Amino acid sequence: MTGVTNSLPEKAADTTAEQPWPVRKLSVKISDYVDKMSALWVEGQIVQLNRRPGAPTAYVTLRDPEVDMSLSVTVHVNTLDAMGPGLQQGARVVVQAKPQFWTKRGSLHLNARQMRPVGVGELLARLEHLKQLLRSEGIFDAARKKPLPFLPHTVGLICGRASAAEKDVVENARRRWPATQFEIRQVAVQGPNTVAEVSAALAELDAAPHVQVIVVSRGGGGFEDLLPFSNEALVRAVSATRTPVVSAIGHDEDTPLLDFVADVRASTPTDAAKRVVPDLADELHGLAQTRAAGARALRHRLVAERRHLEQLRSRPVLVAPETMVATRRATVEALRDRARARMTHRLDRAHDQVGHLRGQLRALSPLQTLERGYAVVRHAGGEVVTDVATVESDELLRVTVASGDFAVRPVSGSPRSSE
């Protein structure tokens, strides 16, 4: 099937299981496609440099500083020599190269035409731009900082393999609080694998429920050695953790972006140990001082209460309780006498008023008039006789006097003279 070249499809989309491309065809197609690419500038970190004595060409492995991806680069030795003697593994460079595909080995490589080191000034400018970007998003805001626990159950520690930073954190923390427990993740703290390994360890420790604080620690180093700890992906990963993070990268003068996003920034790994756990001796001393202060306060309170009790006991009402009763009795009796006198006075006045009104009433009473000799004469029907003309002869009249009633018959009558 592979020997019939003329019958091979020209397009990849036209291939089938019955008419596949042989490897050589695919390799040639890829090579043709890559050859159409123009030369370009690419940035990376030199992780391998092979230069054979007398050979005109050197071989470089150029790796992405943030992820685990690399490309092979062929470069003329004159281009390397033009960069000076300082070029070594770990250096960050920008390369102008033409992509090429080797059909026999099926590999992509870059044929370098120019190579330049990435200067510290340029890196600093990039970091400053990234810092301002992250700050504008609020990632560095103090309000986002999580407080450290007073006494964490377990401390997560991310550090280099067999590093002095690990020893400093563990020994100083246990010197301060001997029962401190650690979950240690040893990772690359320099080079292209740093970001991936630190991020993975951070995610693992953040997911562990017993880990209550995480320390990311690394000793001092050169500017480029600490660049992974200013990586944007790592900074954002720290910002997203639920567990408080302490940054202990380098020394006081080193300030990677991880320091800005961490909840607490420690100047050194030893300082990180002091920040994550309390000092047992200080706590015992503080406890003793608190107990002593509490005892003093209790004694002072007892003295004050005893003094107050003595003052209460010395009051007359407690020394001679009957005095208070006698005083109150005298007051009650005085009030009773006053009430009685006022009531008697009011009754006397009321009695006098009633007598006066009684006299007035009696003076106006018809009976009182009858007692003075007057009489009331009524007809048989009960009408009062006020006119002689209304009286008939032999009419039976009823006369009322002070002592009673009696009947009379008039014999004669005459009207009263107006004189």
C-alpha cells in the first residue's frame, strides 16, 4: 500500500484507514509547514548547554521559565561567544531563530541567528508592571489578609530538598513550641520546575484539613534564582488559598511578589518560625503574670469588700436595730395624731355646718310657722283656703295647727280690708 505513492491523498482530511499517510509523508508535510514560518524572537531559560571543542555549532535546551516545556536550539559558537563569558545554565535569554523540523528524527528545533541575555533592568520593569496589575485587582489588599491561628494544629512547610530553610523553620518552631507538628513538602525552589512544584504542594497542603498555616520558605539567592516566586500563576494560587500563607523567601532585601500576596511576610525562615507558633516560655511567663495579677486583684477585692462590710456593720441600724424601729414608730405615731386631729377638725366643721343648715331649714319650714300660732285651712277636697269668697256657709273645713288637725264650720265671713 505504501509503495503506491501516486495514489496517496494530498490533504490530511482525505486520509482514511485504507489510504493512510506513511510517516515520511507526514514528516515532509510538517517540515513544509514549519519551513513557511518566518524567523521569530522567543524567550526562555537555558537549562542545558553542550559545546564540543572545535565544533562550530553548540546545542542548547531552551526551557519556558514558568511551565515544563522546552525546545532544542542549535547556535553557532560565535553567537555564544558574543554574549560574553557570563552565559551559563539558568540564564534567561531571548533568541532570534528559525523553526525547523528534522524529518528523520521527527523533532522540532530552532536554528538560532541571534541570542541576547535578558537584562535585570528589563526583568525588573516586567515585575513592576505585573505588581501594578495585581495591585489594581486588589490581590495585595490588607482586607484580604487572613489572620494566623494562635496555635496551629499542624504547620505546612514548602521548602527545598534538604535545605537550610527547612532546618531553620522546624528547629526554631519546635524550640519555641516543642509539640509543633509539620507537613513538609520538599520541592524545587530554583529553576523551571519551581512554579509547578510549589503550586502543587500549595494546593495539596491547602486541601489538608489539619494544616492551619502554610509556610513557603527559601534561603537567599540571586535575583534570577528568586524569579519563580514572582510568577503570576503562583501569586494567584497563593491569593486563592483558604489557609493563611507565610512567605519566607530570601532575606530582608529580597521582595518577590509572593511577599505582597502572602498573609504574613517573614524576613527569614527563622522569622517565619517565630510568627507561626507562640513561644512556650513567653506564654508560661505571661500565664504566671496573669495568675499573679488575678491573685492581687482578688486580694484587693476581698479587702475592699471586707472594709465595706465593716462599714455596713458599724451603721446604727445594724448596731442597734431597735433605734430604727423606734424612730419609725415615733414617725408613725406623729402621723397618726396629725391625721386624727385633722379628721376631728374636719368633722367638727362639718357638724357646725350641718347645725347651721338645720337652723336655716327650720326657719323656712311651714311647721315652724304653725308653732308661732298660724293655721292652714283647707277645703274638704284638700285645697288651701286663701280667699273668704271661696268658703260657703256650713262648709266643713279642715284646720291644721302645730299640734294637729280639726274640722270647723264657718258661721259667717267677710273679706279682709285692704287697710
